[in-house]
Amino acid sequence: MPLISMKPMLAAARRAGYGVGAFNIVDYNSARAVVRAAEEIRAPVIVQTSVKTVKFWGAPAIGGWLRELAEKTRVPVALHLDHCTRLDVIVQCLAAGWTSVMIDASDKPFEENLTLTKKVLEITEPLGVGVEAELGAIGGVEDDRKVSDADAHLVDPERAAAFCELPLAVFAPAIGTAHGYYKSAPKIAFDRLETLFRGTSMPFALHGGTGLSDEVFQRCIQLGCAKINISTQLKHSFIDSFVEYHQAKKEYEPLKPLGAQFDRMKHEVIEKIRQFGGEGRGPDYELER
Ligand code: 13P
């Protein structure tokens, strides 16, 4: 089927209480592994790209890969732009077929963040494209932006209400998770998440999924996190699987380590989708549309 917006996908997930995995891809092989994983267990899936990845390959190339992969599968696939601070990049991606975008103005003052988010909604609404916005500051490194522990701060639930009234596909509240591997167990602000959850039916995005415990995932999903982001784990399996294959076989046939890389990533994506409760939800979604 064609690529779809993540908006109805995430509304269905929040209603039914499961999470849709959102996996950052870096090339065609990783994109193919994510889509095939979802297909194998009949799950909806979000394929997301960082701005850095868009700049590396160019938006038309990535849009073309994903359109082709989605058309060949029967599970719903959304193509999402992760953490984008620039309107021109959003417009480029929309022209190349992205069906969802994140405007990340979380480092701006509250009013500016809200205004920019509304501006993106004005552009995307007529196109049926889903929008994600963030409030608070999620720690760690994403693309080339580093948010130190001292600068990371939690979402303010009162201010978050203004975002949850917008027609967003998903809202990303900073609740104490961080991008990258955790050096110690993160302190998750479940109290704030619960306050948000009780006040809105808006689905939430859980950033910094790599390294979170199953208990954290399950509690966050119960409290409305319908989009679960995984990037760092896949970056590691992308590199490690290729290198380990070569170290073991010492061959110079690139398609073989690429095959090993595909298998490892697909396996890990299947595990994550199962953990978030997405298995078998692709057809459900079809019925709800
Ligand atoms: P991790 O890199 O920690 O998995 O976080 C991914 C993410 O939130 C992307 O926006």
C-alpha cells in the first residue's frame, strides 16, 4: 500500500494501548530490514530519518526507496522526519513523499516553539501529513545537537496542554529519557506523563528508546506513549553485524556482510515491535481506516 501518515496509526495505537515502533534508518538496507520486519509480524511501522541522513542521500532518493518498499507490502508504513529544526528541510521532504514530520523547536522559547509548530501544521494539514512537536529538552546527542544533562529539562504539563490542543499526530514530552546509551538508569517522570495522559487523548512519543527497561516501556505505553523511537541500538547493530561478519569470514564479497546486516537489523526490529505490542496490528489498522 502507499506510504501513510502516522496520525491515524498512532491514534489507533493509543486507543488500543500499544506502541508503534519508530526506527531510524540510514540507507536502503536498513529501511528494507525495518519494513520487512513489520511485514513478517503484520505490524504498522514508522521509518524515520534524521536530517543528517536526508542531507547525506538527498530526500528524493530516500523517498523513492520507501515508496517502493511500502508499495510492495500490505502493512502500514509511515515515512517520518525526526527532529527537524528547519522549515526548508521539512518542505523538501514533503515534496519527496514524507508522510510525517517532526518540527523540533524545543530549544526555542515556549511561544516561539508553539508558533513554529502551528506554521508547520498550516503547511502539512492540506497534505494529510502527520506532525510531531516537542516540549522540554530531551538529553543526549541527536544529529549534531548535544543536550547536556544540565540543559535537559522536563516538560511542563500546563504548557504541554497548548500543544495537545493542536491537531498534531503525536506530542513528544521530555520526561527524563535521553538519546544514546544510558550511563545509569534514567529517572522517568511518570507523574508528569500521567498528568498529561489524563488530560488528553493525544498520543505521545517516547524518545531515547535504546536501553530502556521493559518495565519503563510498558508503563509509558500504558500512559499514552504510542510512538517509541529506537535509533542508537540499530546504529550499533548496523556497524557491528557488518564488521563481525567480515572478521569471521575474511571475504571481500560486500553482498554477504550486507545480508548479515539486514538479518540482524530485521531480527532486532521484530523483537522491539513485539515488545511494544505491535505484532498483528497492521490488519487491525486496516479495518479501522
Ligand atoms: P535512541 O538513539 O536513544 O534510541 O533514541 C532515538 C530517538 O529518540 C530518535 O529521536
